[in-house]
Amino acid sequence: MGTLRYWANMSADGYTADSEGKFDWAVPTDEAYAVINEMEAEVTTYVLGRDMYRTQVFWETYEEQYGATNPVHVRFAGIWRAADKFVVSRTLPQKAITSQRTRILREVAPADLRRIADERPGVTAVGGPTLAAEAIRQGLVDDFRFIVFPEVVGGGRPALPPGARLGLRLADIRTFSDGSVYLRYVPR
């Protein structure tokens, strides 16, 4: 049985994006990226919504496009390229997929997320609160990872779905010099 993980960067009041859809306040420091890389090194498969894919796909060609040499960013780009990726979208055309090891799923039910995780080695990470919402509500997620940024945005896209009620146990916590906090929870 594989591991189904949900991860999100969020504001102190629990939003992944503000009411204008912006998340420029949620940029991890190199210190946080080192922990992210540690966490993401376990990921063999990403299941992403359309918007999350569009946000993340630049890692595919990060070094070439940006002449990047920052070791924590280069490491994350390598993790991204090594993983299989499923993009869940009814509208995204195939030509919009610009990364290797990537395919489109036109829809996915929570049980499909669980099946994908169970059929694949390592960790399957679900990115995007909308995509993960029903799987969270149904208690199908094995592992929750958050970086909470010291910013209150007052509304927007919630990291966790309304109506979800889960008992969680804190499994790890790390604080960073910028005031952000890494949290790992597992179901009780």
C-alpha cells in the first residue's frame, strides 16, 4: 500500500492563495527548501490540478531557463523531473503538457487517488486544495505536510476543505528563520 500525501504552502490563517489568487507571500527560503527537498525526495508521483501544474512546470527546465545554480533549487528541479506526473483537468489541451513523464487525466475521484497511490511505489503527492478536498473529507490521505507562512491574507483559497473533520497527530515540526513553520501531520 502506497502513501497518499497532501502538501500545501499556506498563510497563517489557512489559505493557499489570497482572494485575488496570489500567493507571492508564500515563497520558501533556502532553509525551507532544504526541508522541502527532504520531503519531496520520497515522492515518485505527483497528481496535480491544472493550476498547480502550471505553477510547478517551470521546474522542468529550471536550470536552462534561469541559469540557476542555487543548489536547493537545482535539487528540487531534479526531484520534479524524476517523478511521474498526472495532471487532472477537463480543459487543459495535451499540447499544454510540456514536462516529461506527464499525462492528463480528465477526471479523478477520491478513490482513484487512493488507487494511484496504492499501485505506485513511494509517495504519491496530491497538489492543490481543490483536487485534494474530497479525498481529505473521506479520510483517504495518509500524510499532511504544510509550510505555514507568517502572513494573514484574510480570505482566498482554503488549504483544507470546509466540512472536513479529521483527527490528526503532529509527527514533525520545524521552524525557520523567516518565521515560517513546517508541519507534518498523520491521521490518528
